[in-house]
Amino acid sequence: MIRKDKEITDRSEIEAIIEKSSVCRLGLADEEYPYIVPLCFGYDGDSLYFHSAKEGKKLDLIRKNNRVCFEFDTGYEIKTGEKACDWGMKYKSVIGFGEASFVEAPESKRRALDIIMRQYSGIGPFEYSDAKLKITAVIKVDIRGMTGKCSK
């Protein structure tokens, strides 16, 4: 990171940003252009979890190349100024990378879906029918590294 004065290295601060975020943007490698998709997510300290239909572009791209990046942001606010170059943005963000895989076992899928639900509801566990589990893809990203940034 070029601006070390904006870097967040404390893991608890990074996790607070993730906890406050509503969306995770997942970056995937396509042949010609990168592909970024905003997703609902769950976080357990070591991994991110996402749910999806069983078919689609993001799943195809993960099957081709499971190395991904991700981004969270929160606390954004426009900073105004007298001159154009005095304007800016306040925010906190997290950027990281990892490897994606598919969760297949029904009990592992239930656990992953509970992690996602807990991100938004704060409660759980929930019940998931076998029929719903069969039509739901669950993606797990093992986090290999992440950094935080704060612009005030």
C-alpha cells in the first residue's frame, strides 16, 4: 500500500469493516476482462461463503480459475472543499484474495448457509430442506490475505 498512513493492519478493525458491510464484491478472472459480482456473504474468520444458483457465469469462471479477490467498503461520505482538488471521499475498505471451492456435503452447506444468514440476521441456526440444498450452490473462499484502508 502506497499510503501507509491509511493502512489498517489490526485484524479486529478489518473484521469490523466486514461485519458492517452489506455486500461483498467478488472479483474473478475471465479470459478477456475481469468479472466482478456483488454478493450476499458470510464470514467466519478464515473463509467467506456465498450462495448461488447451480449455473451461471461466476460458477463457470471459478471452475476455470479458482483464484479470486474480494472487496468490502463501508462508512463512505463525500468530503467537500472550496476547490475541486479539495474534494474527496471518506471510507473504510478491505481488499483480499483467496481460493474458491464448492461446498458439496449437505451438512457443510447448512453450516455455510447459517454463516451467511448470521451475517444479516444475527441469529440461527436455520432449517434448509433437502430440495433447496440440491438446487443451491455454495461457494467457499479460503482467505489467503487481506488488507484494510481508511480514508478520513
